[in-house]
Amino acid sequence: MVRAAPDPTRAPIRERLPGAGSRALRGRLGRGWRPAVGVVILAVLLAVVGIEPVVLAVTEVTWPALLAALALTVVTTICAAWRWSVVATGLGARIALPAAVAAYYRSQFLNSVLPGGVLGDVHRAVRHGYDVDRMGRGVRSVVWERSLAQVVQVVLTAALLVVLPGPVRALVVIGAAALVALVLGVTLVRVVGVLVADLRRILRVRGAPVGIVVTSVVAVLGHVTVLLVAMAAAGVEVSVGRQVALALIVLLGAAIPASVAGWGPREGVAAWAFEVAGLGAATGVSVAVLYGVLALVATLPGAVLLVAGTRSSRPGSRRAARPEARVVP
């Protein structure tokens, strides 16, 4: 009896990664200290403000708030997916917008339920690299997409906090400026060399510079609006300008990659900002928890897509033979 040769496409993903990419991925996955930081922050917050703000936040979730979060997340997800498709096109690993939207929903859901808050992006990067048969390009498209989005978010936040009212403005501007310097410093160290060519290729795509900025701004404002919904549900009564300023600060905290499924730094930054603003740390924790619940529910379509994708990718499935993306020479 002749045994069929093993199908290389069914080998574990780690065996199909190029050497450098595989090492980088394992390095990321091995950074277990990040969730530990989130756990420590949550433990300190619970010790300071108690469990009451968390319980109160969960009981204040309403159907209108959930529906608003779901609708706003559709907009932010489409914007982010379009941005990713532009970046991927520039790197020669094009992905169609519908496939990008589905992949983005899956990654957002995984980020919301897995430690670290970035494993969904890792899943999106590896799967796209596999789909286009260019693991390096696929991974780099996600890294660049997330990096460009965060640069726009930091610049937008710093600009708005200069003009918005609020007692935290001066402190936050200094903090944001320090964060920008840190991000740019790290980026410059990493970008020198081959990644400079990546950035040039991305920005050469027609409409990419303006499109990336516009979609990133719309996505940030969408997340800000979800936070305003959470503040309204929590009964926060301050001016809209001050609410927007607080929301931008909380979102900066949410972008720190040292969380437990998105929890930890966001709640810590919210407690600090609301305390400085005179609203109390407990209120900040309640708002952040409410936002976390709304964001988790809004990403549930990603869970449905994950289940559907798993079934369709089984051996013998008709869809399994149809890649979602293709390589652009």
C-alpha cells in the first residue's frame, strides 16, 4: 500500500513561516509579561476603588447603548479595513475590502477575548500572509496598518487636547507629547533600512496618504462616540468638550499593548484621568468597564465569522479552495 505524500498546506503554521518571521512571531507570543501588567493594574484598581464600580457598570448596560456600539463599530471596522487594504496593496499583498472587513472583525473579537489584546492582529497577519503566500508581506501589512493608525490617533489626540476644555489638558498634552516622542523614537530605530521602502510603497498607492488619515480620524471619532455613549449610560454630567477630552485620553490608554483582552491599562488611565478631572477614579473605572462591555458585544460578529471560517476551511469544503486575497506582482 502506497501512502500519500503529506500535504504541505496542512502543516502547522509555524513550520511554514520563514525563519525571521517565525522568530519574530514566537518572540511576540512569548511576551507574557504584558498580560501580567494588565492583571497588576486591575488588581490595584480593585484594591483602591473596590468592585462596586465594575458591578454598577455592568448593570447600566442598555439595549440602546449596545445597538449604538454595534452600529458605530460597523463604521470604524470598515474604515480600518479599507486602511489595511490600501496598505496591503502598497506592499503587494492586496486584499479585497469585504475580506478585509471580515478579517478585521475576527481580529477585533480575538483581541477582546485573548490575553495581550494583540493576538487577533497576529492571527489576521498570519492568515493573510498564508492567503497571499507571502508571509512577510502579510505580516508587515498588519504591522504598518496598526502603526499608521496609532500615529494618526496620537497626533489627533494631542491636537484636540490643546483646544478642548478640561483640567487634565496641560498634563495630558505633556504626556501625549512624551508618548509621540517615544513612538517616533522606537519607529525610527525599527524603520531604518528595508522598512523605509515599505513606507514609500504604501504612500505611492493612489489616495493612500489622505485616505489613511481620513479613515483613521473617522475610526478614532467612532470609538470616542462609543465612549460618550458609555459616559451617558454611567451618568457623567460634564460638557461635551470635556467628555471628548476624557475619551481621547482613555483611548490612548486602551492602545497600550499590556492588557488582558483589552482590560487593564484602559481602566487605569480612565481612573487617573477622571480623578484629575474631579469626577472620581471610581467613575472612570465604571466608564471604562462599560466601554469594554460595549466594545466586546460590538465585536461578536467576528466570533460568527470565525466559526463560519473554520467550517468552510475544513478539507473538502468548496470555499477552502478559494483564497480571500491575492498577490499583486
